[in-house]
Amino acid sequence: MGVSSPAFADLFRLTDGRRIEGTVVREIGNLISIKTSSGVVTLDKTEIRERVEKRTPFDEYKQKVKLVSPEDLSGNLSLAEWCDRNELTAEAVLHYKAVVTIAPDHEGARIKLGYVWIGGDWYLKGKDADARIAELEAIDTDDIVELPDEPALGGTPEPEVERTLPPLPASAKTLALKLDEKVGKDKPKHSGIAFQISRICRQLKEPLRVSPSANPDTAPFVIEVKVRAYFVRTVTFYNAPLNNVFQGQVSATIHERQADGTLKVAGTITFKKPYSLSCRVAREKAIQSAYYATIEEFGKQLRASSFIRSRGLK
């Protein structure tokens, strides 16, 4: 009578007609120990008539991974899911990490890696997530800026609306813009950051040409800007919803290229600012208002920055 064993174990046909399935855990001289589902069996090798080796999931993985490049999003995701199904935990984590390297906001991969979305970014469950929740809960109501139901911008600006900017001289140097924006979990429908930076940089005594498409590896100036606008909580009065609180945050670093080609930090801007709007305003519209209030604040701080002041405004 054969002894059953976990899937993918080797098959041993014995001289007395028995069949054993299991994994070899030790070989000493003529003795071989085989781990089966019911325990470890030790045999003399002379008792084994034939050994049939079966492919394990890891054997299959070693073949599959050769076909997936580090830049292949769908390939890494498929392989991670296959590893999950076949209980190759370490390998699954490796490929889920490859997915978020390619697509940092891939929700499925982030969740598999133990991340949760809190206040504009992904945080690992546990200490990181708890600290972020505590930070948001600690927002002081005295610091919250109340925004009107109908903002001065009139809501989301239409893409065809052109705001005229001063013309640039041909000699204007380039400021490469590297931008990472999120309104909630999504990119803003119409970004206002490039306009804010361009408006100010064109007013310099030696104007700068702001370009999101310029090569940051060669541009004489580079600005990296990360913008987040996100819902924080609802303020209630006797259990009735009163206001929705949002927060906008910006982290920006300006670099200037040196004669040897390296970049030197020429200025930084970092702030977090909470806003509130009446619950009468739809949350989707309200978060857009918080986003535009955030970039307006960024414009004020950029104008007042040492980088801009040192170059002089016209």
C-alpha cells in the first residue's frame, strides 16, 4: 500500500512492490530518509527499485522567471500571482515589489505587500500607518482654512482656457519640471503647478523656461515637486455633518547644475495645510478646491523662496 505525500514529491518504487511519495531530507551512506505526509521514512537504497523525480513549483518558477524582465509590469504581476497560488511566498513578494517599482500606485500589488492608502500615500500596516493616522487625527482645528463653497477659480478650470504668460527670450535657460501629483488617489484632471512655476519664473530678471518634457539629466535647473490633496475627516455637530476637512501638502526641491555636471540643491519648499468646506459641496468638487488652494499657496511660497529672490523679480 502506498503512502501519500504532498504534491510535487518524488515517487519511490520499492523492490517489495510498495510506492512511497515524499521529499528526500537526508542521505547517509546507503540510508535515505524521505519526508512523507505521515512522517519520515528511512530506507536502505537497495530497497529502492526506481526513483521518479517530479518538478516542484520552484523548479517551474526557475523556468518562468527567465521569461520576465524587470520592466515587464504584466509579466511580474502574473508571476507574483502564480507564486502566491503555489505558496512561493518570498518569490511572490519579490515580483509584487517589481510591480510597484514600475507602477508605484498599483493597488493590488500594494495591498499584497501590506500597504494601506492613508492621506495621499501608501503606508505599511503597523507603525508607519499608525503614525500617519495619528498625524492626521492631530490636525488642529484652529489651523484649518475655510474655503468658500464657490472658489475664486470657479471650480475646475476648463482645459481650453488659456492664461496668458509673458513671452520668453530665446536665451532663457530651461527649468526641467519633475511632477508627482495626486488628488485623492488620482492625478488632477488639470494640473496648475506648471502654470504657477512658469508665471513666476517668467518674471525673473533672467527668465527661466519651465518644461515638464525637458531632460532632467541635462537641464541647467531641475525642480521636483510632489503635491497631495486628500480627505481627512468630516466634522459633525450633534451627529449632523457640518464640514469636510482636507489637507494639501507640497514637497519641492530646486536643483542647479554645476560646472562639473552635478546638481546642487538651490532651494526647498515643504508645507502641509488643512482646509475645510461645507458638506453642502460634493466631496469630489471640494477636494479639487483644496488642491487649487494648495497650489496657490505653493505659488506664494515659491515667489518668497531664496531661489527666486536671489535672481530678482522684474
